[in-house]
Amino acid sequence: MTSDLDIFRAANLWLGQHGDAAVEQSRRRVAELQAAGERDGADVWLRIIVAIETLRTSQSEVLS
């Protein structure tokens, strides 16, 4: 199982690479993995989406 720390690291990198499109790009990745029957990989990407949203919320709270 992928650790929470690894999920947040991946989310932070993905957010840095894709900015405002990070969640949309992640959802595309989930769909690709699901279509390929890669359930475990899709589950990891769903966790990354939650982490991206958490990071965005945390950043917004710090900036306000």
C-alpha cells in the first residue's frame, strides 16, 4: 500500500506541474487506469485527488 506521505508528495508534485488543471488531469489518469482494469492504480490516483484538494484548501487558508 502506498503511504499517505507518498500520496501527498505525489500530489504536491502533480499540483506543481499542472496547477489549476491538476484534479482534471488526475481524473483522466483514473479513467485511463480503470479502463485498463488497473483498479489498484486508479485507487491510488483517487487518493492523490483528495490530497490535491487538501493541499489547495490548506494553501487557501494560509493565504487568507
